[in-house]
Amino acid sequence: MAVLSISATDSAKDSERPSPVWTRWLDLSDRAMAVLLLLPAAVLLALIIVYPIGRLVYTSFFNLSLTSGLPAEFVGLENYRIMLDDPVFWETTWNTVLITLITVPGALLLGLGLALLANLPFAMQWPVRLSLLIPWALPLSFAGLIFAWFFHYEYGVVNDVLNRLGFEGIIWFNSPNWAFAAICLTIIWKTSSFMALIILAGLQTIPRSLYEAADVDGAGRLRQFFEITLPLLKPAIVVALIFRTITALQTFDIPYMMTGGGPGSSTATLAMYIHQNTVSFLDLGYGSALAVVMFILSMGVTAIYLRIIRTKEA
Amino acid sequence: MASVSLRKLDKKYGSLQVVKGIDLEIADGEFVVLVGPSGCGKSTTLRMVAGLETITAGEVRIGERVVNKLPPRERDIAMVFQDYALYPHKTVHENMSFSLKVRGVSAAETGTRVAEAAEMLGISHLLERRPGQLSGGQRQRVAMGRAIVRRPQVFLFDEPLSNLDAKLRGQVRTEIKRLHQTIGTTIIYVTHDQVEAMTLADRIVILRGGDIEQVGTPDEVYNRPQSIFVGGFVGAPAMNFAKAKVVGDALVFGGGNTLPVSAVELGRSSAIDGRELIVGIRPEHFTAAGGADGSLSAEVQVIEPLGSDTLVHFTVGSEAMTARMPPNFRPKPGTQFRLGIDPAKIRLFDVASERAIN
């Protein structure tokens, strides 16, 4: 008791003593302190994310073309109305969606296969895992260039293999469908290593004893894959899918390097169309409106995935 | 239910031999505990019985079948793992019924067996939960439940209590023993904890460096350890060891202490006359007798009152020893006192081989 009363008087004395001026502003409520500490990050985020997006939406309501020499003119939703009547917008959007629908599951399956292989217990694990990194580490445009050569009609390795197997070589980039297929294959090759890395990390979190328990329980390899591996990989797969889908919706470099969008605009993506309007045609108003649509598309997909994760957790 | 026999069982990892020709016959319905320090090969031996490790040489039989080449699922065993190895995405019911589902047991039969096992273990109210929502003790019970519903020939336990706190460990230990009394299935149980081994086992197998050091009932292992290692490993506080010389019918300790011992108690007394031996004495085999015969003169170092009894740490000559004395026995540290020994209870070990000679 004596000890308690002494410390009580001590703290009473402490509170009477005026604190130095420079520390007084620290005597804030927890809430105010939290806001204060978050402020620098919030300001930074506002400058580099919120402002550009706001500016983009704002610009999309103007007729602003740097080639016309005219000042920006507020046109409301006119850019969006033009978009609805623009066949190239529809074609490039459809191409983007198609690339997403083909390459995301494709990369997932290939990535899952690679991850399962890399996770097998064998002696030379690290070189294999390192080589998984290579496609991922390669710049996108570089991968596009390499594969443009692979699919070259005369000098490409793909046609060479086809010839050796007794097939006719394909003029890949002259046909909309073959060009599209070549681009999808390239994207799958380029992105499956990223999927494999995330899934491999997920695989390594599954304890070995679960498989031993399943061995004792009597489950064969296939059953173990579907009853243990796949359900426990779900979180890793969802994360990989979110990242992959968003980047697929923004596909630009690989078709840009391989076909430039051709033949016609049959392999052009929405991102390429945005680039064409803003950088080549300097039509900032229309380009911004297109970019807003792509932003909404990405947000929509992310929201759907997040909803799926949340219902899974619940 | 089935017997298990291990014959000349070897396990090598490259040039490292971790199990060295183990021979062991386990009777049908017996509870056998493999115990020993880390790296003694006890878990490896168990995993070879389970089929989770390949067998380098020798033979494992379950019942009449040699199971060396059979995968775990065909050995008719169930195993409880140290980390429980419950499927985190399945409910308790799904965890317990998984092996039955895989084997195509009917839903009705599965339901009955799971309900029975859950009832036995007191986890009926947890069947719809996932492992992540359970405490350590509850998970442990689910892991046992998963093994029970299988109705296997043999249960294998791999250090099942080492992830539990001390209090829970004691509680679950009792439950495992009760479980064995109820269902009577053969159990092979691995632990590094000699208390678990003593309390649970019908027979204890003490392993050291991949070899069997001694096999026996808990009483045999405790009262008649066949080596210094076993004497030191089983029992807490450990057996006391002190060097002494056989002179006629007496053991002469350091500091001039002499203990008269009959020829019968010494075993082959004539052969060991004049030899130096290591004497093993359990702490509770000392008595606070004051007589000059059959007693040692000791100097008290530290006393530890435990309530139920008092541990007295003392020295005889240069040898440090511990005695378990009655609770009211409280000599002062630094003082000399006399301790009696029951000569029938002492163990004598050869200095070189460290094996018992009586």
C-alpha cells in the first residue's frame, strides 16, 4: 500500500509540472495522433494516385486535342457517346477481354504445372527455381520481340518445327486469328512464371505431415491433389489471379511489339488504342475517356475477386 | 488387432546409419513405448512401421504379413502425428471421416463410427468446427479420433503430447491410457519424455544411437536398469552414480566410506574382488539412518523441499549425489550427516562397458 501511495503522489507531481513547449503538441488524443502519423503517406498517395485519376476523369469531359490548336472545350459526356459509336473501341475492348479470358486461365494452368514440378523433391532444385524466374524477369517488350522472331514466317523456330513435323509453315502475322493466337501463347509463356512463383510459395506452406496423414488415411496421389493441395492453394491462386487479370486487362507491350495491333486492328488492345489516341493523335480528351473506361473495368474485376475472397473467408 | 515384429531393422541415410538392426516383438494389444533422446532413431523406427520411411534392411511384420513393400494405406495402421496433421480446410467431422470416405465406407457406417469416437473423446460438440477454431488439446483429441474411426490393427503415436502445455499433457496422457484400456488395440508410442514412457507403457523400449539399450516393463527398467544410460535416463531425479572399489565383502567409496555388501548382492563376488565399479543408487533408496553400518558420510550442499518430500543434494568424497528424503528431513547445508543405503537396491555397472553386472 505504501508503495502504491508514493507512486501516486509522484505521478501527481509529474502532471503538475509543465511540459516543455516542443513536446506539448504531442499531447494529442490517440485519434488525432493517428491522423497525424498517417498524413505524410496520405499526402503522397493523394499526389501520385488520387490527383492523376481525378485529373483523368476531369479531362475526359473536355474536347482537348493538341493537334487542333483550339483551347479545351467542356463537352460533358460527348467523348463517352462517341465511344459507343466507335467500332475500334468495341473491337479493342473485345480483344482485351478475349486476351484476358484466354491467357489468365492458360497462365494459371501452366503456372500450376510448373510450380508442382518445381516443388518435387529432387537434387537440383535451385537452378530449376531460378529458371522459373527468367521469363518473369524479362521485360515485356523484350519477350514480344523474341517471340515475334519465334513466329517469323521464314526464320522463326515455330515454323521450322512445324516444317520438320511435315506441316506447312504458318504466316502468323498475316491472319487475325493466327496473330491473336501467337500473342496469347507469348503472354501465357511470359506470365505463367509469375503464377508459378506465387503458387510455389503457396505449395511450400503446406506441411508435409498432411500428405503423410493422407497416405496413412489411404488417399492416392490424385486424391491428395484435389483434397489437400488444391483447397490449400486457393488463397495463393486467388491472389495470383487478381494480379494477373488486372495486368491482362492492361495488355500493351507484347501485341505492340509483335503485331503493332495488326492486321488492321485485329490484335489491338484497349491499352494500345488509348496509347494511339493520346500519344499518336494527341487527342487527350477522348484518350482520357477511354482510360476511364479501362480503369472502371479493372476496378470492377478487382471488386469481384475481393468479394469472392471475402465470402470464402466468411 | 495384431502383433508387430521388427527383425534386424536397419535405416541408413547415405552413410549415416540411424537405426541399427533393431529386433522387437510386440504382442497383440500391447502398449509399447519407444523412448530415448533426440536422434536415437525412435521416430524413424515408428515411421518405418508406418511406411513413411523406406526400410534399408530387415523386416517389419504386422500380424502375419511382411509389410516392407506395402504403402502406408495398405498396412492397416493409424497414426497420430506430433503436429496432429489435421486437414485445416476440413471440419472435424470431415477430418475424422476422410479415411472412411477414401475407402468407400457407407455414409451411415461412417456417421456411426465418427459419432462413437467423438463420444469416447468428448468432442461431439466440435464436429462442425475447423481445426483452426480448436485449442491444442481439442486438436489432439481430433487427431486421436481420426485414428480411432479407422479401427486399425495398430495405432502409432509420434510424440503426440509434445505440443501441449504441462497440465494438459498430464490430462491427455491419462486419456490415452484409458483409450487403450477401452479399445485394447496394439499401440506403438514414441516419446522423449521418460515420465510418459513410465506411465503409459506395458513395455518400454529404450533406444540410444539407433540401438536398443533395454526392453522391459516400467518396473524392470526402473529398478533393474541394464546400463548406466538407462539408469540415468529413466527416473527424475536421475539415478546417482559413484565410483567404488570392491574390497572383500564391502564397497569402498571415495572419502573412506565403506558399505558392507553381501556376496549375493554383489553377484559374482569372487570375480570382481578388487575391481573398480560404478555404483548406481536411486535417490529414494537412501534412508536417513544414523547407524555406522551400511551408511555413508555425506556433506549437505543444497536442499530442495518439495512438500511431499525433500531432495537433498550432497557429496560423498568428490561425488555429487541426490537423495529423496521425508518432507521433514531438513539438514543444514555444509553439515555432515549419515545416509543409509538398502544394499539390495543398488546397481553395479562395469566401468568400461557401462553395463550392469548384478
